[in-house]
Amino acid sequence: MAAHIQVEVEGRQMELRCDDVLTIGRGQHNHLVLPDPRVSRNHAIIRRTTHDNFLLFDGGSANGSYVNGRRIDDPVLLRDGDEIAIAAFDIRFRQPDRLDLDPPTQDVTQQHSRVRVRQITILVSDIRDYSRLAEDTPIEILTRLMNGWAQGLRGEVRRSGGVIEKFIGDCIYARWENGRDDFDALMRALHCAQAVRATCERLNRAFPELPLPLNIGVGIHTGEAAVDVGRDGVAVGDTVNLAFRLESASKALKKDIVMSANAYRQLPGEFWHGREQEIGVKGRRQAVSVIGLSFDELTAILAAQADNR
């Protein structure tokens, strides 16, 4: 049986299937609409990750989301029978087929014994103006669009040899382990960024009724991180956090892609010398050196590298 949620809304019992993404909020564009002023317009998201796991994300709501009586700040892995509370609504998550597939959550010392520190390259990509897109797009179209987005990204990351760590709402976080070749991992991430952009263009052609074109920002960073952490085997650490900050900076810098010095300095100097700039990043005392690129500039870089082989 597929994962689903059960909830009573205005006296009516509802059951909704959890596909790649299930949005919850007061706004009529959501899959699950909760008509209560204490519920934010875009309150929470249930997102499928690897191995058919499902994470609950609170969307920064004022009144919060609760799992089994505890307010969540970070994404929470849902298990069969978990109770999600949003305002006065009790939502039960059901995934009975997963009951015996996963071992009990390990303690900190056990988790630590599995952690590996590796040099990785990270790509974070986010849909621009997603809130407006979600509000102005009929839910049936939005569901098809986001499923197409998720399926397309899974395919592109897989073909490039990467691993999708998380889907977070309209954002994807993927990584490539560098091994002995940082440059190869970077090129795989750059080719993936180009392919993700092509996925957006394909979806824009398939959904001409969208109120605005599907567009993305990308952050790319290379550094050390602890991998295989916890039950999902994700990578964590400052390297991951910085990649997310770079993606956020892409909009302010009016660039499609923002790369850290650890990443762009692996490219020939002609592609970045004289283009570096220092930006402030939340959580860091010192400025971070970056370059910004358009997708057209990325295409030129990849073409030049192909000619040099």
C-alpha cells in the first residue's frame, strides 16, 4: 500500500496519497486545504526522498507543525502511524508496508560509527518564485508539474552519477563524491545543472498555461562533509549549508548559477579570473568568494571543455 495521510476536515474524512510532493496549507492551491486562520497559506510539505522515505517540512509557519506532540524545526522522517498536528487538525501518516523494513533509529554512537568524511561536490537548485507559481496554478496542473519536475531531476542526477540527498519542497539537493578527481565531480555537477535547466524548458513547453515560466537558481560548492549520516545516509556539515546559501545568493546577484571558489577554481582561469566577488553569507564571519554565471555562459564553458578533450 502506498503512503497516504488520513484527516478529518469540516466533518469529512479524507485520505490523500503521498506522491513525490504533498502540500498542506490554508491556500486553495494546496493538495490538503485546511480552512483555519491559524494555518499558514503554505504551511507544510510532505516530500518523498530516496528509498520511499517521506519527510515532513514546516514551511516557516507562525503556529508550527507538530509530530507526535513535538513541534518540528528541522525536517522529520515520518513513520507509519505518526500523528501530525497542524492547528486543530490531526493528520495521521500511514505507510504500513514500511513497518518492518527499517531498523530502529540508532543511537548517536552507532550513527557516528557509520559516518565517513569525504570530499564532495554539491548542487542545490530551487524553483524561482514558487509561492506565486503555486498560488496562481490550479492544483491539478501544479501536481502534474511538480511530479514531472521531480521525475526529471531524479533521472538527470542519476545519469550524471550523483545522488539526490533531499527534495525540500521546490528545492533539490544532490551530491557527487569526488574520489581522486575533484574536476570530474565538478563537471558532472555542471552538466547536471545544464540538464536540469533543459528539464525546466521542456516543462515550460508542456505547460504553456503556467502564470510564469518555470525557472531555477543553482548553487554549487566543493568541500568536505560527513556522509552516510543517520537512517537516510545523507551528507551534513558546513559544506552542505554553504551550498544552500549560494543558491539563495543567486537571486540577489541576478545570476542563474553561483559557485564557490573551491568549485570554480577547478576550471581554467579564463572562465573565472577577474569575475570573482566577495559576498556575505549568513552564519559566516568572513566573506565568501564566488562567481556568478548565466546558463548561456555555462553552456559555453561545457562546450569549451568538450573541445579540449
